[in-house]
Amino acid sequence: MSIETRMFALAIGGIALLTVMDAIAKALASDYGTFQIVFARFAFSALWIGAAALVVRHGWPRRDRLSAHGLRALLMIATTSAFFYALGHLPLAEVFVLTYTAPIFVALFGALLIGEKVDRITVAAIACGFAGVVWVALGDAHAGDGAPRPWFALACAIASPVTYALGNVLLRAQTAHEPVLTIVLTQSLIVSALLLPVAVYDFAVPTLQDSLLFAALGLFGAGGYLAFASAIAKLPAARVAVADYSGLIWAALLGYVLFAEVPKPSLWAGAVLILGGSLLMLRAKKPKPA
């Protein structure tokens, strides 16, 4: 088995663990505030990763890299807070579908903000992904009871992949300078420190069962993040995207088993459009042979 195949399998496993983490966050969202859940996710992750770091004995983060850690910590707060809020108000699979717009938004912002030239494939990808988002947002997926659509949650689900994509770019760059374990531990500690005042303000005392769920939230988050971060440092962008898209399968399964969520045809139709647009974008970004 080649190194790339092993890394691809590791990325798939990491996404599976992170999807379980997301399902736990969704289960906690009915009783706890978003910032408390996000704080617990990173605080417990820091505890689990810190224990591993004591065994492995990785070095401290480099002082000249602290600003990069801080920037990525802010992106992680924005991404995770928006994503967890959306999970509390939307079906699991629906949130995952909307997060797969990251490559499309990157290209769109590049064209609008910095004047990057776009070819026909990129235009088709943006149009395809946008149509998918509209289809999911306005469709009847999981809304057969006539309840109004939670538009702010939809906005959060659409916004989270933008900061997620930027964070992944920074993560890939950071792995060239420091070990993954050091990166994940440092950024988990920074996020926890930044969110502590907000989490205390909106704190609800958890039950014993929920305390175990919070601990599991951090454990699955730490394990999944370490696995995925280790893999993307050695995988090409196309393989990373395919591994990322496997989360939709896990989300659909966990949504059905844990929350009795049955995705309707409109959700899958939107997913096809969004995933198709993202795959077109990856094709458009392939460098031309010399």
C-alpha cells in the first residue's frame, strides 16, 4: 500500500471521527449555548492532546509562529461556532451539504475582490454550486411540517466553509514548520483561552451524562483533527476534497440513526449540484502541463 493511499485512508478516518463529534455537538445544542459547546470541544481536545504530547514529548511551539497560530485560532472559532450553531437548527446532512461550497466561494471571492480571471469551467462551477445552495436553502428537505426555514442557521452553514477553507490553507503551510501535534495543541489552547470569558457568561452546569458527552466531543475532535491534519500535509488537493466529501455519507447515516433524519430528494439534488461545482473547480485549478 502506497503512502498516498495510507494517507487517504487516514483522512477518511479523520473525517468519520469529526462527523461523530458533530453529531455529539448537535445532541448537546438543545441544552447548551453554542460558545459553551465550542469551548468544551477545544478545551477537552487540549487535555487529550496534551496527554499525548507528554508521552511523545514534542517541543513547544516556535515563538515566530505564534502569530500564525493566533490567526488560525480565530478562523477556527468562526468556523466551529457557525457550524455548531447550524447543527443545532438544521439536519446533520443538510449542514454538511452546504459546507461543501468552500472551493466555489474561494473562486468567487478571487474574481470579485482581487480581479482574478475566471475561465468557463470556473464560471460553470460557481453557477452550479450557487444553484445547489439555492436548491437546498429553498427546498423542502426535512421541512415537510411547514415550519419556517431557520435562515440565520442557513447563513451560518454557508459561511462556515469560507473560513474553513482559509484555515486549511494555513494548516497545510504550518505543517512545513512544526509537528501536527504541536500545531493542534497550541491552537486548541488559544481557542479555549479566547472563548473562556464568553463560555463562562453563557454557562449551564452539565449533568454527569452530558459531561461525558463533552469529554467525548473533545476526544473525537482531537483524534479526527490529528488524523486529518496529518493526512492533508501529504495529499494533493483533489484527494483531500474527496476525503472531505465522505463526511456526507457519515452525516446521513448518523442523522438517520441518532436523530431520525431522512434526507429528501431535494437535499440530494442540491448535493449533486454543489459537489459537481466543487469538482469542476478542482479541475479548473489543475496546472497545465509545460
